[in-house]
Amino acid sequence: MSLKYTEQNGNLLLAFNGGLTIFQAAERKPELLHILSQASRALSLDLSGVDEIDTAGIQLLLLLKREAERSGLQLEVAACSPAVLAAFDLLQLHSMFHAASADQAEEGA
């Protein structure tokens, strides 16, 4: 998984590419928590480049959400790949991350 982030006026945009599985989640967790600590207003996740996600990847996203809320930051998912949408639908998490369901994404396409 590659990770790019940009910051503008305290707002962070994290763009994920590649897999977000148990292997990448364990490897990237410290880096993501460090990046999160640099935000002062909001955190946006661009998950459109995630081609594979498992429950460890979902747990990492839930951790980011929890830590963002603890820090008083808003967290939003700006974009999702089909793999992420399918996982959110399966686990009924799309509303937690304010992401469209797979059905809604297909309707918009």
C-alpha cells in the first residue's frame, strides 16, 4: 500500500493505493497515527485506490476514526473503491464513514 498525504490549513487528505490488508495495516498503523497527529481541523480519506481490504484494514480505518474524534477532528471518506464499498456494505459501515453504499454508487455512475 502506498500512502500520500497533503495538508492545507489544518485539513489533511490521505490517499491510499493498493491493498489495505492485515500485512499493510500492521505496517502502516504507526505512520497513520503520526500523520493524524499533524491535522488540526479535519481528515479526509481517499480510498479510491484501495484494490483489496480485509477486516484488519477496516479495523485500521475504525482506529483512525476513533482517534480523529478523540482529537476533535472531523473525519470523512472523500472517495471509495468498489472493494471498500463492498466491505462497508457487508459490515454496514457506510453510514459510519458517511460513504455511499455500493448500490448508491452504481446509481450515480
